[in-house]
Amino acid sequence: MGVSLALGLLFGAAALYGGAAACGYQSCSVTKPNMLNVHLIPHTHDDVGWLKTVDQYFFGVRNDIQHAGVQYILDSVIPQLLADPSKRFIYVEVAFFARWWGLQTEAMRQAVRQLVAEGRLEFVNGGWCMNDEAAVHYSSVIDQMSLGLHFLQETFGECGRPRVAWHIDPFGHSREQASLFAQMGYDGFFLGRIDYQDKAHREALREMEQLWRASGSLEPPVADLFTGVLPNGYNPPMSLCWDQSCSDDPIVDEDSDENNVQSLVTYFLGVAAAQSKHYRTNHIVMTMGSDFQYENAQLWYKNMDKLIKHVNAQQLRGSHVHVLYSTPSCYLWELNQANMSWSVKQDDFFPYADGPHQFWTGYFTSRPALKRYERLSNNFLQVCNQLEVLAGTRANVGPYGNSSSSELRKAMGVAQHHDAVSGTAKQHVTNDYAKQLSSGWDACQVVISNALASIGGSKENFMFCTYLNISICPLTEAANKFMVMIYNPLPRHVNQNIRLPVNGSHYSVTAPDGQPVLNEVIPVSTFTRCVQRNRGNAINELVFQASAPPLGYSSYTISKLPSKSLAHSKLLKRLYDQTLPGMQHLSWGIQNEHLRVLFDPKTGLLKEIQNLDKSISLPVSQNFFWYNASIGNDDISQASGAYIFRPNASEPFPITEGVRLYKVKTQVVQEVYQNFSSWCSQVVRLYAGQPYIELEWTIGPIPIGDGLGKEVITRFDTNLQTDGRFYTDSNGREILERRRDYRATWNLSQTEPVAGNYYPVNSRIYIKDQKVQLTVLTDRSQGGSSTADGSLELMVHRRLLYDDNRGVGEPLLEPGIYHDGLVVRGRHLILLDTAESSAEQHRLLAQQEFMAPQLVLVPGGGPPYQPGQRSLKQFSALRQALPSNIHLLTLAQWEPDSILIRLEHQFERGESANSSMPVTVNLMNMFLSFNIITIQEMNLAANQKREDMRRLIWQSDADVASHRSARKLDPTRIVLQPMEIRTFLAQIQQESGI
Ligand SMILES: *[C@@H]1O[C@H](CO)[C@@H](O)[C@H](O)[C@H]1NC(C)=O
Ligand SMILES: *[C@@H]1O[C@H](CO)[C@@H](O)[C@H](O)[C@H]1NC(C)=O
Ligand SMILES: [Zn+2]
């Protein structure tokens, strides 16, 4: 009763001030042009899981681990805002806000709507989480931002659209992230953490605020984003933290021995003056808050009220400092109004170091299994999204139950958080992230089953074998006859090598058109058996190449043959040794039509790669090594940990000098098995017809019995003259050049020759000379470098005995499900080509990695979906394949009556003679499964019409005249420029018949 009375009074106050105010820049408080304006930004930083799970943080469970309860923060802040219209607050993480919102009364919601409408409660960033930038893939960043922003748009309308991006905690910043934010319509971006040398340099030069030109392909100002580095991370100035979690003195302005107004005001003026020396305008910002603060908001606001009162009172005595409650967008607005010309940044903010031996480059690799699961989950989510659109409501309501893609989308939103996919959460929280993803998979399996039954016309017992990477699948192990549906989410034809665990030794494989398919049966390797332990009982793997049509599937029928009968595959025998002269002499090599891979007969290590089409041969020696993780020493206590990579010597140890080899040679695939140690093995594979080499590595449990933490790398050493340069992708899109011991914007003092040269690799890394390029594609994010000319390395796994003192409070000692150390298996795809034609291959291959075909196993014999309906063995939702440089990045249900389509040009400008050209496609004539009724082009996050995008204009030192006017949309002629993504909302009508 008492509570509702108090709220009633507060709502009254809100209504009183409600009339005139507006949100956005109009709501900003008046500042003083002749003074130093200090913008106080009350804020809380609420990690979407870290030391506690998302639920534990929301409810305030396990306060013994960390005192934090997000529900209380919002409960506490809102009445403070309602009581005083001068007060401001920002909120960031929609995963938490949406949950809190769902629990509020209509009266409270109405009050909050009013606060948002008046700009008193402002959303900044507004994604589902504040995502990591080193280990994320752009596809998932766009999705998680769109998810959060969609909630804000639906709930608060235009006043809920954030103007400012706010990544105050991620541990380094990627250029692609800035590019995506710019394309989402943000006016500015604020960061908390940059390299300590970089920061000192910027402070001295007053370059804390700049214009970031975040794309080498998109025409400015499309990917330009005003970017500011905050003065003190995201914390308040020292001694001015008034949260209940802090122990700084409150302001005492009463007649008391404890009165401290004079000294605090003097101190504050000193802090403000010092800070303003590093910034260019007469506006500075102070972040008044920190992790999970404002649970008792009264403490903060009461003291800030006094601070403002007493500091501003000094103006009567000649002070030129004006303090005010503000928000990031109000501060940004003042910077924009200053009409200055800003310097331009073109590189990124990696790697991040907070001291000479504190490089945060370990998390690029930390928790490799979670990193892979996250990437694979995106693949599955995109398939789920697509089928939800293609089958319409029959995907959501069907014979397998009622379900939607929403659960996996939210789990993926959570997984992008800067302590989730980054690998920097506690173990129990990491387990919870995996569990959320897994529940999302369950929901999407229902969606996909419903959709495939509807499209395919047959109610099959669809099975999703999620352990195929370690050759476990109960159906294929046991059945004499079954089908495999290969669903291809790409808008072009793909060929995919299929491997299924089986127990027979002869099989027939039949393509959808009834043609027999060449296949081979090879034994399950001892490497795989070691990982399986006692799971699965297949003795063999059936291998064949399948193909699938654009945005559709093919069903292959597989039958076990009596073992004595003449095997199907032998009937189709193509004589390798005859068609490829010289092969029979290469007892230590394997080769296909395009590539030859040679091994050193003495060491068993890879020795040379040849591209037969281009007559390139490159000596390449590859081996696994480990860095001995520092545990800290007398001088510097820093240990290697979940965040920080600190090897205690620059030279890593080879796991072995020589490996035992054996070879499997069939017509479909040739494999060399390399056993490096009891915990490290690799299979080198060449599939017939494929222009790349696949290296499947299996690492773990990393032994720690010797008391040494180990950081395991794979390293490729060549004689390429690389001049200290190597190349890594930024979040799976544009490529950035890296130079050893070098930073583009300051004179680096290199203090960690290995860790200080590590960069995030989200999808690929390469080295090249004038002619030849060696590219390695990864299946998840990893750290990578080139520590010597001609050399390229990727960190694949790490197991550490000490915490690195950055808060997580646990050593990175992943136990795995058997509690003796995590085993990780992954793949690297190797391309050797000319430097000028490599992009053509790595772009398409990387795309096929993150949007790989989804296999669905089917016992067969299910009843028809509708009486009399025939089952469909092949299906494509496109009228024709899209050009190979165009990617269908998104096809997803958006609202009940609209879908989201994103088309992407996936080549950079100048990267490929053919593929870097602009492309025109006809959206109205693209899909077979539905007709587009209405269509609207949106910004990248789909929370604003493209024609309404009016970002603040910033003048730069490298000024650009071209401000593109909004194009009139002709959906029959959609032009895509290199690296351009175009986003559309469409209303559709399903074609009858599916
Ligand atoms: C900046 O330019 C705008 C528009 O021309 C003008 O209204 C404003 O007064 C200028 N601000 C300053 C600080 O010169
Ligand atoms: C699924 O949804 C349909 C239509 O809304 C409803 O009739 C049916 O009972 C639901 N089934 C389940 C299992 O919830
Ligand atoms: Zn954080």
C-alpha cells in the first residue's frame, strides 16, 4: 500500500513536467558557452553474465559471488527520475531491460514511457547485450543489435531509438564494429578501453575524439563514425563514487565537523581542469557509475545533486565550470555543435594492453569450444530463420509442436556479450551460456522439422546429429537404409563433403535425381575414438560429396549393401593414379586435381604445398607448439589468464619433433593422419575436386601434470618474404593489414614480442609476398600472428593454472565433460594461390564455413504431410542462384506480418577483378516460395527507414563532399557496391502449394 501511494505521487510529478519536453537532442539541458561544461552521466554497466549467470544477475541471486541485482537497479532508478526532471539515466543492455519491463504494471510502464519520451531515461547502444568485438562475427553482431533495437522500437517508438553506441567495457575495438554502428544510424560511439600507450599519446595530442573511417570500401560517410575515448574507462573520477558498493565519503554540507564541501569542490575543479586538457571542446564528460551500480540510486543522486549545487555556486565567485546531469547523446550533441574539424582514424583498436606485460590477447582464443558452439549456433539460427520464412506459420505450428526461432535468437544475443563468446566468464556461467544455446537449438529443431515436413510433404522422424564431428549418430550407425537432407542456406549451389558414422562396409548413395553417387567407407580413426571415449559405436565413416541447390535442400538415399556384393563405389571407379601422372611415386604425399601436399618422410610433418593449376609450390612446414604460460615473476606479477596472454618466453616448444603417420587413400578423399602426442593429433585431408586443404586438429586434454600452463598454437613456416606484414579479417568482413611491432597511429614501444603482436582472427589470416598467398580459414575465432617473416600462427587452445587478475577470479582450466581437461577439435582450411586471385576463393569458402549446409537425418517412410502429397527430394526457394559475390545475409521473420531480408556484397573494393564489381539484382523476382507485396528499405538494424536516416554531420581533416542522398528504391534493380549490405522489410504472400 505504502509503495503504491509513493508511486502515485511520483507519477503525478512526471505528468506535471510532461507537457513540453521531447526526447533526443531537443531534451538536452542548456549548457554555458563561456564555461567548461562537465556532463555527469549517471549509468550502470550490467554484464549479461560474467561472474554470475544472466538470471543470477537479474534477480540478485548469489550475492556472495558479487553483489548485483539488475531488477533492483531499475526499480530504484525510475522513482529518482520521476521525482526530479533534471535527473538523467541511461540504460544499455536490453536483455535485462526487456525482462524487467515484462514484470512491470501498466502504471509503471506508462511512467517509464513518459521518461523515455522526455529524454530523462535514455537508451544508449540498445543491443540485446554490449557485444564483444574480438571474437564476434558480423552476422551475429547485426542480429543481436537488431534484436535489442527492435524491442526498444516496439516499446518506445522513435524516442527509444538510441543515437549513441556505447562500448565502454569490451577489451579492444574492431573496425568492423564501428562500420556496422555507422550503418545502423548511430551518430557517435564512446569507448572505455584502449591501449595505455595509445591513450597517453591521444591525451597529449588531444586526439581522444576522432572520426573513425571504418571501411575501406564503403563510400564516406557511410561507415564514418564519430568516436570518443572516455577519460576514465567507465568509472567516476577517483574519490567521487557514491554507490553503496563504494566507500568514498558522501558530500557533507551541513554544519558538522565532517563538512567536506570546500575540499571536494576544490578537488572536483582540479579534476575537471586536468581532464579538459585532453579534450578539445569546452565540454567534458564524467561517467558516474560502474558495474551493477545504482541498486540504491538515492545515494548517487543525492550526492550528485550536492556536487552540482556546490560546484555551480562557485560561478558567483568567478569559477568557469558548469556541472550538469547529462547523457552521452547530449554530450555528443555539444561536440557536434562545436563545428570543429576532427582527425580521421582508419585502423582499429587491437590489441588492447593496460600495461607493458598485460596484453589482452589471450581471450581471442579462450574457451575454444564455446567459441565454436557460438559460431555453429549462428549457422543453425540462420537456417531456422530461413525455414521459418519459407514455410510460413507451418514452421511455427506443426506436427512436431509449436515453436519459433526466438529462443535461439535470444540465446545468441546473450552469447555475443563481452564476457560470453570472449571466453572470460566463470565456468558455471559459461556452462549456462551453452545451456541457453542448447535450449535454442531444441526450439529450432522443432521449427526446422515442421518446415521440412511442410515443404517436403512428408512427416518424417527428422533427426539432428549434433555429434557428427566426432562420428556419432545413432540413426546412421544402426539403420540399413536412411536419407540425409542437406539444407543449403546460401543463395548459390554448394558442394559439400558428407561424412556419416556407419557400421557397414559397403553402401549405395543415391542422389535426388536417382543417380548413384561415388562413395567410400573408411575406418573411424583412433583419434576420433579417443575423443568419443565410450560414446557411439560406428566402426566406419561413409564419405561422399553431395550438392545442394540455392536456399534449398537435396535428399540423398543411403542403403547398406551386403558386404560380399560388389560395392557400388567400385563400379564408378575413377582411376586416380592414371588421371594424375606422378601420383604413384608420391608415397609421402597426397594430391587431387588442384593441390599436392607433401610430407617430410623423416619427421612426418607437412613440408610443401603445390597449387597444380597455377604451378605454385611453396615450402610450408607446419607443426604444433606450446607457449609456457607465465605465472608471474618477481618483477612483474602478471600471469597468463582468460584475458591476458603472457608467454614466459618468446619461443614456443614443439609438441614433438616428429610424428607417426598413416595414410588413407580413396577416390573421394585422401587423408594423412599425424599423431603428435597423446593429446594432439591432426588429419590432413584433400577431397576430390576441392581447391583447399583441410586440417582437422584435435587438442586436449592439455596436460598440466608438470605444473605448466600451456597455450597451444599451430604454426606454418614458409620462405615467403612478408616484410613483417600479415592480414586478418575484422569480424569476418574486411581485411586489415597488420605489421609486426608496429601501430599505425603511434610509435610503439613493444614490450611483449609475441602477445603484443597477436590479433583477433574471426575467419581468416594470411601472409603473402608479391606473387603468392597462403591463407588459413578458421571455423571459430582464434588469436593469430606472424611472429617472424614467412610465418603464420593461430592459437587453438589454452589451459592455464593461474588467474590473470582481471576480475574473473578463476584460472582458465576448462574441465570438459569428463573433468580431466577439455578436448577441442576444429578445422583449418588452407588455400595456396596467387595473391591476386586468393580473395575469389577465401571469400566464398569463408561464407560456406559460417553458413554451412545443415544435415538432417531421416529414417524414411514417414506419412505424407497432407493426404496424397508426394514427398519432394529436392527443393529451392530461389528462382535462380544469386551471383556468387552476393550473399543473402538475412532471411528472417521480423513481425507477424513482415520479414527481414539483407543482401550483402561480400567482396571488398579492388579485391577481385571480377567479383569486386557492383552487382544489380531483382528482389521482386528472387524468391519462388513467396511473393513480395510491399517492401521498404531500412537501416542496417532495421529500426529506421533508410530514407529517414539523418546522421549528424561531422567535419573531418580529410573532408568528403559526397553526402549521398537517399535513393529511390526500385526493388527490381537493387545495386550492391563492394561490402555494401542493404536491409529490407517486406510483406509477403506465401505461394500456395508449399
Ligand atoms: C555551429 O554551426 C551551427 C550551424 O551553422 C550554428 O548554429 C552554431 O552556432 C555553430 N556553433 C558554434 C560553436 O560555432
Ligand atoms: C499449437 O498452436 C495451435 C494453434 O495456435 C494450437 O491449436 C495447439 O494446441 C498448439 N499445440 C501445442 C502442443 O501447444
Ligand atoms: Zn562488462
